[in-house]
Amino acid sequence: MVKKKALGQDPFKKKLFPWIKNTEEEKEERITQAQNTRTQTIEKASKQRLLSKQSLPSNSETLRQTYHLNVDNVEKIKQYAYIERLKISEVVNRALEDFFKKNRITL
């Protein structure tokens, strides 16, 4: 089957009508922009994770553990951490260290 030759000119090649846009090119541009944005977001998140891991003192060991606390105390810890621009774990560690020093508890 022979393809019939189309009459007229291609509006995308000659830009005869500026209000006619090639939506395929726009779609491809949006896809590449979305991919670039996603890549940047992933890179940013991985950098933040790396920085948060680096902020821990290298000579101390940490342990992930769950404790049940009063809601009021948790809110106070969160509020203090926010005001002082600290992590919640840093606030809890400081509070426990002060408690152990005050009561002369050592291992």
C-alpha cells in the first residue's frame, strides 16, 4: 500500500502559525523536567541522610529503643528541641546525662 502524499505544509517545521504548538515536544519536555526534579529530590534526600548520620559523634555508640513517656513530657521535649534547634535524641541524651550526674550514677 502506497502512502498518499499529504497536501499542504507541516505547521511544526515551517512555523506558519505561531499559535499551533507541537504538544509531543511539550510532553517530552515536561517528562524530562519531572525526571530532573525527581533526581534532584532524591539526591537532596540522600545528602540530608548523609549529613544527619555525620552529625552523630563518631566515638559514641547509639542504640534504637522504644520507651513509653507521658504525652506532656514528649511535647515539652519536642518544643525545647525546636526552640534550641536540636534533635530530640540530643535533648533526651542531655537530660539523661544531667540526671545521672546529679544522682552520681555511673557504670
